[in-house]
Amino acid sequence: MTHDEMIARFVADRAVFDAKVGAILPERLSDVPEGHDHSPRDIIFHVSAYEELIVERLRSAREGEMTAFDRDRDGWEAFNDRIWAEAAEADPVDVLDRARTVFGDLLQEVRGLSDAELTEVTGITEHIDPAWLDSRTLAELIALDGFDHYRMHYTTLEAAATG
């Protein structure tokens, strides 16, 4: 995937995610739809947490620093447990504001990547934690933790909009 393709996917896929969030009445953002495990607020917080990890990884790598996050060391299950607990205490308005800010930061960081950095171990990719990469390209991991992640939560967001 090229840099331009990645940016286009983020913009398009995030627009779909945001439209699903926008279809939910604000007073229902903290309600867990029947048959689901998390509220829309929780999901937005969760998605932003993954995007924020991408941002932090890229910023650290630009500084030549290696990162060590619980997501990479303890596994995504432990990371998710922590994030779901934090989300339960968050104010929905703050969560929406944070989501916009983090997504803007994410686009800025991804725009700073070259096509080579997305597919090869070169430039800042040399400083990306191998525990996160796990033998994949930076493009694959950004997609997995970024725009591919959105659709995993569509069912709950749709249920919250119609329920």
C-alpha cells in the first residue's frame, strides 16, 4: 500500500465510522445496546486508543526512540481490558473531542511516512518496536490497528443508532 492509498483509506473509512457514530443520539452514547458488550462511547474511546498508539509509535520512531507498550508486550487482550475500563469512566463529549484530535494527529503522522517506510525496514521503520511489527510491514500494522479496526465495531454502532 502506498502512502497516498493509505491516506485515502483512512479518510474514506473514518468517514463511514463517523457517520455511524453521528447516527446515534448523543444521550445514547453511553448506553450499551441490547446483545452487545460496549457502548458507543466505549468503542470510540477504544478506537482512539489504538490510533493514539500508532501516533505515539511514529512520533517516537521519528525521534529515534523505541517504544514498549502494554499492547505489544502484554498482548491486545490486556490492553483492551485496560482501555474498556478507562472508557467506562469517560465523558462522551470528551471522548468525541479526543477522537477528532487523535485522528487529526494520526493523519499528520501517516502523511509524514514515505512509501518505502510503509513497506521496508528503512527510515523511521528501523525504530519501530519489533514486538508490534511481528514480521509485518508498517503499512500492514497501521491498517490493522487503524482503518481495518473500524469495521469490527459497526454492528454495535448500528445497534445503538436503531435501538
